[in-house]
Amino acid sequence: MTELSRTAAIAQDLIRFPSVNWGEGRSDGEAEAAGYVEAVLQRMGLEPRLFEAAPGRVSVVARVEGESRGPGLVVHGHLDVVPADATSWSVDPFAGEVRDGLLWGRGAVDMKDMDAMVLASLESILGAGRRPARDLVVAFFADEEAGGDFGSHHVVDHHPELFEGATEAISEVGGYSVSLGGRRAYLLQTGEKALVWVRLTARGPAAHGSRLIRDNAVVRLAEAVAALGREDWPVRMTTTTESLIGRLGRMLGVDPRAAGPDAVALATGSAAGFLLATLRTTTNPTVLQAGYKHNVIPDTATALVDIRTLPGEEEAVLARVRELIGPDIELETVHADIGLENPFDGALVDKVVALLGEHDPGAPVLPYLLSGGTDNKALSKLGITGYGFAPLQLPPELDFPAMFHGVDERVPLSSLDFGTRVLTDLLRTY
């Protein structure tokens, strides 16, 4: 039986809490996961506080006094996960099984791995009688997987004093390694796309399924959904993606001007799973709902569409969406949040780059724009600059982007230990 490191043991414990966020205000198990984190923090001598935005929607926040009285750092994660259909998995998604040197389960990379690394790093520092270099605000939010209304946004809006003195933050989906032409490099997340979640509704007459109905609500909705799903959104470069594509081109020997940004992204192999989507808007239909019986034409059909735009392009994209779906389809914005783009420079970036260089000599660090979103969106309302830095040294054969919200989510045990070493050094010295 594999003896787990402290980080892996915490991650395994957290995976075994099925803290599933179903969306539409429904979740399971977030309070139980928050209670576990609260107990771990209390054993370190900290005084965590719980914030319940709605029944069962619990976030945990604690302050750790640092050696310096300079600007503080927010280190945050989320405790909720998306659902997992166990019939599609090779393992029980909530068993925390260890197999082939990997920890399997929903949340293994999104993002109970980072939660565990944060807790293990703090245990290591405080357990040795030391303190972090600066004041830390450690936060474990609920509801990130549904936009954070019952998590980070609630805490930021109602308890901004918790983050007093903090100017920067780190969280998920950055600092992980990719293989570029046989050479390992790390992607530091310096920004993220905006999100606009919409509901489309088509209406028509209810009728017997045998009749000729030319304005069938299901057909009209299907046409709108197909139009959005098939739209070929143009490439639009930002400061971050311009820098990334240029650096990748030089590393891979590909001329971005001749080949185009897509070709450069595709040359990164599995990393393209994230990178391609950062070059353009995406409009992905995700849920369809209509009807209740085989021989009844329903009078209403609805679809949910996940729209991710580049920062600042939300209104222009929505205008195009309305053109595509046509005037007869109702469009409702269910949830929206801003995009972020931060500079690839400054003291925090310099420190991260230096630490990765110490732990993996010669591996370059590149900036990238996240195609998804994080709770850094909420913290930005307080003027806190957030980066994605959950360091993982990954084997090149692991399709890391496919792990997020995918089947058989898993993370190498060695990657968890690498990340904990890097994160501990960051908290101890930055």
C-alpha cells in the first residue's frame, strides 16, 4: 500500500467529501468539506471563520500573521466540484483511490489538489515554529463552479474587511508544466476570459405529435443552438496571448506570422486544450430541456449556453449572439462576470519564476490567459491582483486540460509533492 504524503492524504480526504455543485443554487456537501478544512486550520493554531451565504453554502477564511507588515497575499481555493457520473468512470469518483502513482477522483485537479497543497504548506511552516513572509489571507470558497454568488462574491461583498491590506492573490490553473518540443515549461496564469452564461428560450404552440407544426419550439431552439455552436469566432489577440504565442513560436521553431496563432497553439500538444480557446470567443451549448412525452409537441424549449469572451468584449459578443439566434428566441443572462488581464511582471511574478527555476532548473515560465474563470474575479473588486499559481510538475503523457470537468480526473502524487515544496517556499520567502 502506498504511503501518502501529507498533501496527498489531505487531498484524498477532501475528494471523499462529495461537495457537488449542481448549479441553480443547489449543492451537496460543501458544509462538510468546509468543516474539515476548519478543523485542519484550527489544529495549526489559527482561528478560521465560516461564512454561510445560504444553507449549506459555507466558505472558510483565516488570517495568518506574517513576519513582515507589508502588503498581504490572498491564497485561495474552492471546495465545490462539478458532478461526476460514476458509470463513466474507471473508479468511484469520490473514493479518493490511489492507482498507478496517481490520486483519482472528482476534484483531484479542480481544485482539491491546490486546497491540500495550501493546507500542507501552512502546516509545514507553522509546525516548524515559523511564519510566512507576509500576512496571508487563506480562503476556501463555496460555489466557484456556479460563478461564486454563494462563495467568493458573497464574502467579498459582505466582508471586505477580511482582505484588508492584501494586494495580490494566487489560486488555481497556473504554474503547471507542459511539454514543448520535448522541453518542459510552465504556464503562469496572468489573466482569464470573461464569462456570460445565458438561457435561450423558444416558444410555439403545444400540439399533438402527429400534427404538421411549422413553428415547433424544439426545432427553432435547435436551429439557434446549432448556429451558436457552429459559429467560427475570429482570432483576437490580447497582450497576454500575443506574448505567449510569440514565446511559443520561438521555442517550437514556428513563425506565428506565417503559420498563424492556431498552428502555434496546436503545436503544444495537449496544452492546446486550454490555449486554443484563449485566442477567441467560445459559445458552447451545455444543457437542453424540452418536452415531457413522445407524442406531445411542447410549447417551450430551453438551452443553456456557456459563453466565454476575451476581456472587455462581452457586449459585442452578445450583440452577435442575438444576430445568430434571431429575434424570435428569448435570451436571458443567467450569470456574468468580468475578464482579467494582469501584467507578466512585478515582484510576485519575478518570485514565482525564480522559484520554478530553482525547483526545475532551465524550465522557462510563460504567461497565459485562462479560458475558464476563477474566484480572482471576485477579489478584483477589492483591487486585488490575482494570478493562477497551483504549481504542478506533470508527466508529458498526462492530458492535463482533459482532467478539468472530465472523466477519470486524476493527479500524480509526485506532482502534489512538487507543488507543495514550491508553494511552501513561496509562502515562506515572498
